[in-house]
Amino acid sequence: MLLPLALPAYDYLVPKNMKVSPGKFVIAPLATVEYLGVVWTRGEEAPKVDPKKLREIIEILDEVPPLPRVSLDFADWVARYTLNSPGMVLRMMMSAGRAFSPPTPRYGVRLVGEAPSRMTPARARVLRIAANGMTWIKSALAEAAGVSPGVIDGLVDAGTLITEELPAWAPQQLDLSTARARLTPEQADAARELLSNTSGGFSVTLLDGVTGSGKTEVYFEAIAATLAKGKQALVLMPEIALTSHFIARCEQRFGAKPAEWHSGLSAPLRGRVWRAVAENQAKLVVGARSALFLPFPDLGVIVVDEEHDTGYKQEERVTYQARDMAVLRGSLGQIAVVLSSATPSIESLVNAAKGRYRHIKLAQRYKAVRLPDIAAIDMRASPPERGKWLSSVLVEAIGETLKRGEQALLFLNRRGYAPVTVCRKCGLKFECPNCSAWLVEHRFRRRLECHHCGTFVPIPETCPDCGAEHSLVPCGPGIERIDEEVAALFPDVRRVLLSSDLTPSVSDLRETLREIEDREVDIVIGTQLVAKGHHFPGLALSGVVDADLGLAHADPRAAERTFQLLNQVTGRAGRDAIPGRGLIQTYMPEHPVIQALASGDRDAFLAREIEERRKATLPPFGRLAALLVSAGSRDAAESYARSLARAAPAAQKIEVLGPAEAPLAVIRGRFRFRLLVKSAREAGMQAYLRLWLSQTPKPKGDVRLNVDVDPYSFL
Ligand code: ADP
Ligand code: ZN
């Protein structure tokens, strides 16, 4: 059986009165601790240890639905692919602790009518709020009425409120008979083709359509067909906080909310959703990448929305790329996978070109809404004023947009006020004490923060080095600084800032998005949070403050990612009745990425990019793995990285580069060295890595080695 730990499967004895089968949840001892684990295989082979030393399973959890066979296979495959132990993958599959214990009922209070003999203003407020007859969670009622919980308890004692059990969450019943959208001829063709791809067995379809072309409407057809067969459907989204619009559309199309799965769920709800999926009650699930590890017994289709999004790559613990693992899950379960995007990844495009994936294109926006007109602003020709970041061309365009009563969006992929702070007197630049990174000024929170370890210090009055007063100057812009500039230019407009540090909770973000959608805001200033899949009907202008930011990275996907991101950002404009416009500020207007965006010639850019990858045997023509060594001392990290490089076996078509100090040389006080393994597609990267690691001494002391197959981060 397998425990959710970084260990292989272990053998256990099954007591005579127990009947186990693979997938069953059981409790078993390990050393002095009892663990919940899963029966993995039936143990037909002889155990690897002396049978007398084997320990017995303690208990079977018969009331918990077992993991389906396909989940066990999936865990094994993911573990092999990512070079992790299956136990760590199982741990992801079991990350819903409450699913394994009987549900604890929750109680709420409800108004029953008898007024209390003693009335106070606080009590009156509670009665007014509770008058709607709903069953309230005590704390929520107290908060809504602005009273202390004691007031509620008092009303329960007085018999005015009664306590009763709250109904537990359950998946809503879907209704497949609701009216569907009338598809355009192009959409109808796409839907027909998609349905034939998804009618049975394993297939991967790349649904490649410009922003606003109705990809969602098209894949809804495949989901509807799957649900009609009684099977389950899963939609993955890169950023789950952004799905409220999608959930509303599901409700319209399928007459009920889908089950949601993401890290923001409460522990009891996580448990309920896990069980509902395992019991085949939850038919339609929308979730973050981790939803792929839910125990679907009868999954019929997986949709990966915005498939190019790098949010699908998990970087902690088990490093996996959820889009790729969705394809693996599809092949193991013999089901259809749909990858949807307006800017597909080079990987998926090459797979489609080679015939491994089917390719469906949507070229027109719905109702012939035109794609936004996009132009580059050459910042060399029209530079902003000193200490400002918006060129007069962009400022004018914003002014015109506002005058027409339409909305504008300004995009800059940098949180905070300024990325660097310098002392004008002595030249000191504020650096993180734990990382090789500058501290970022956050003016709203009045502090300098490290974006890598979270350390912060209040913005000092005097320079800590030379003691000069008022000598600190911010260098470069973050979105807070752009906000300041906009406020000075357009003092009367309603602005909103959108970034992960300013809108940290899912509900806050959803509320802000609603305000934008309902046009309670005139200008949106945001980081990449604004790029993803929103539908803002009033948005007419999308301005990119600094298009060159992402192009400087030493990352093989820098151009591709910048293209995708900026295409998404500019694609937010003009999605409804209003024509849209995109303006891109750049100092490199001749760069192929900027040219492709401005001319709308995506295919020429992609062809060039694909050719460069081919020449350099970069993914998807070759494969990469990153080995990251880190330690509290630079010497320890470097010497282990060197010993690792020395132990690398020689192999055909596999090349080991490094070690080299990582671009981010220190994070959280840990020194970092990188090795990069490049292999031909067919060369067997995993087998090579396994052989290599088995021949290398394990890291000692505080040295850590992290293996990242198909890396997306090179910092
Ligand atoms: P995409 O996913 O390609 O960006 P969407 O599916 O979100 O596009 O469609 C963009 C907008 O157009 C949405 O508001 C959607 O409701 C609307 N839309 C698309 N196709 C249709 C259709 N056939 N009938 C009605 N509305 C549609
Ligand atoms: Zn730091």
C-alpha cells in the first residue's frame, strides 16, 4: 500500500477478516504513527522483506469511496514522469482531509417569530436582518447586524431564534434542456468537428480561436454531450479567482453551478466536493490545476482553458505541468481532452502540426465584432516626460476614450510603486538581506518589500548608509506609480488597481471584476491579473505601459510568453459593441513580437519562433530538465552541484550544461546553482535522470536538490 509520504509503496499484511482491493483507503502503521493510505496493488509477488517483519493493516475505511483504478495509474505515471515518489502524488490526490472522516454537521440560527420580552436596539437590528427567514451562520448574522455574538446567543436563549442544522453543500442538479446559444456558422462547424473528436476514446483537440470568438460556447457543446451520457466533465482554469463569469455562464447553459475546486475552499467544503466527485455526484467540475487529481470515477472530457498559461505549471513539491498531465490523464482514461486558447503554446501548435493533436480554428469574433486595432508607440520618438511613464500618444487616447464614456485599461506587469529605491546622495540601492533582489517600494503599504521571500521594512526617513535625509528616490514604475500619474492627468475619473497583493482574496477580486464589468470604474490599472479571460463589455482601450519588460528574460519562451500575454491584454478591448484599440509602448518597435502584435500576423511570428526552437532543439523539439541545487552556504551548494555534474553519465543525444550560479543567486538566504539537461525528444530523459541520480551521492546537511522536468522557470 501507498502512504501520502515521499516513500515508495510498502507491503502490509491483511488481517483474515478484512477484504481489501486496490484503491481502498486504509489505516496502517509506519514506525510509531498510524497513517491513512491507499491499497496500491494486491501483492501477488512475494514481499521484499521478511514476512515476519510485515505489519498489519489496522482498519479499512469502507465508507470512503475507493480511488478509481485510473487514479492509481495516473499517480504512478505522474510520479515516473516528474521523478517524484508516487506517495507525493497520492498526497495531492488526498488533499481533502475532511473527505475521510464523517461530516461534522454545522449549525445556524433562524427566526421563529416570538419577539423577546426585552428589546434592545441591537436585538432589533438582528431581528430585522433575520426577518428574511434564512438560516444564518451565527457569526455571519452577528456581523451583518453589527452586534456581538452574545446578542445572538441571548436571542436563542429567549426562544426568538432557534438553532438548526445547516444543509451541507451538495452538487446542484444540472439541466441539459436549457436553451443553448445559437451558434454562428463558424462556431457550428467547430462544434461539429469537436463533437466528432470527443465522441469516444482518447483524443486531444486544440481549439484555437481569437479572443471573443466563442471558444467557450463551442466546448460547452462537448461538455453537454458528455454530461448527456451521464459522464463527468472537468474544466481547468489557470486562475480560479477569475471564473465567476464562467460559472455564471455554466449556470445559464447547464441550469446549475458547477462544483468548484481550488485552494480557496474551506476545509469542510473541500471534503464535500472531493466526496461528491468520488461518488460520481458532481458531474461538472471547474477547478485549478489540482482538480486534475480529483478521484473522478467516470470522467468523459477534460477542457484546459487558456492552455498556454504558465499558471498550469506547479513549481512547488511535485513540479508538474497540468496541461501536459491532462493529456496523460486523458490517455489513461481513454477520454477526450480539449486545449483552448487564443494564443496556443508552441508545444501544442507543433503537436497539432505533426498530427498528434487535432486542430480547430475560429477566426472571427462573435457577431463580427472587430478585433482591436493594435499599434506600437515608439517611445524613442514620443518619450514621456521625465519621471513619467505614459507617452502623450497614450495619454491622448485615454482622454478620448474617457470622453466617450468608455473604459480604458493600463497594463504593467509590476506590482508596487517602484522596483528599485536608491539614495540620491550615496547611491545605495535597497537590496533584500535574504535574496539577490531589489526591494520593491509599496507606497500604499508604506514599505519596501522583497517579492521573493516576503521580507519588508518600513520606508526609511534617512539613508541607512550615509544618513542623508529625504534622499531616497524611486526608480522605475510599478502599477501604483502609474496610478499616481493617471490620477494627476485625470483627477475626476474612477480608477481601480488590480494586482495580487492589493486584491488578495478571491471574493475581493470577484467584487472588483464585477465593478469593472458593471462600469463602476473608468480606468483599470493592473498586472497580469487583468490579462486573463475577462469579459469587460465597456472596455475600449488597452494600453501596455512597457512591452519590453518580459523580452529581456533569459528564458527560451520569453518571446512566446510576451506575445501571449500582450495579445491577451489587448484582446480585452472591444469585446462587445464598442470597437477596441490596443496601444503598446515600446523602445523596440522592430522586435518580432511587437511586429506580430501590431500587424496581427500571428502565424508569421509563430513560424519564425518554431523554426528557432527547432534549430536550437528546444522544446518541443528537444526536452529540458533543470536541476536546482541550493544550500545555506555558497560553497556547499557549488560543490554539490559540481559533484553532481561530474557524476553525469555519458549518453547519446543528452547534454548536461552547468553548473552555473542561478540568475537569482540567493533566495531566502539559500545560495542556488543550476544544471540544465538538454535531450533529443526520443532520448529518454527520465531514464537518464534516474540513472544519474542513483549514481550520485545524496545531498548532505542542508543541501537540497530539486529536479524540474520540463522547466518553465530559469531563474
Ligand atoms: P472566447 O472563449 O473565444 O474568448 P466566448 O465564448 O467567451 O469567447 O465568447 C465571447 C462573448 O460572445 C461571450 O460574451 C459570449 O457569451 C458571446 N457569444 C459567443 N458566441 C455566441 C453565440 N453563438 N451566441 C450568443 N453569444 C455568443
Ligand atoms: Zn528576499
